[in-house]
Amino acid sequence: MIKNKFKVLQDITQLTAALLDVPAKDINGGNRARRLVLGRVASANFLMRDLGFTYDELSRHINRDRTSFYYYEAKHNDNYKYWDEYKELYDNLKKSYLGIDNMAMTKE
């Protein structure tokens, strides 16, 4: 169980912004530039899939309604398989935050 979820949400937003070299405030903003959407979708899926956050928790932080997160989650496998930038960012979030390297895991 994550003790301070708000702190984790802030940390992941900061990490995502750093990996994309964009301002952190833009990750959760309304701008629909491809790079920002990439950050929003990858970080939301990381928070849901790997850290156990709920749709409601994310909707309060990322300023989207729950249906956005349903969509992000439904598209994760296709994004991971076909969108190279998404795969790279998602893997870097895991590696940087959790210390998990997907490449090492797939070779075993």
C-alpha cells in the first residue's frame, strides 16, 4: 500500500516531465500536443498498472474524467506494441521509479 499517494503522483509527474524535457505543469494541463499526451497517457498507465492507483485518484490529479483513464488503459497494449515513444517512456518510468528494466525481464 502506498502511504502518501499525492507525493507519488507529484513524483511521477516530475519524472515524466524530466524524461520528456517539458514543464511538469504541462503534463496535467489541457494542451493536446502529442508529446504532452504521450506523457499523460504513459504516466497514467504506469500509475494504474504498476502502482495500483484508481481512476478516481487519477482523475482528481490529472484533471481528466474517469473515461479518459478507461481509454488509456484499454489502449495500453497497442500503444506499447506499436508506439515506440510510448514504449520507451513507459519503460523508462518503470526503470527510473521502480528500478525495473523490461529488457532484462524479457531475456530470462
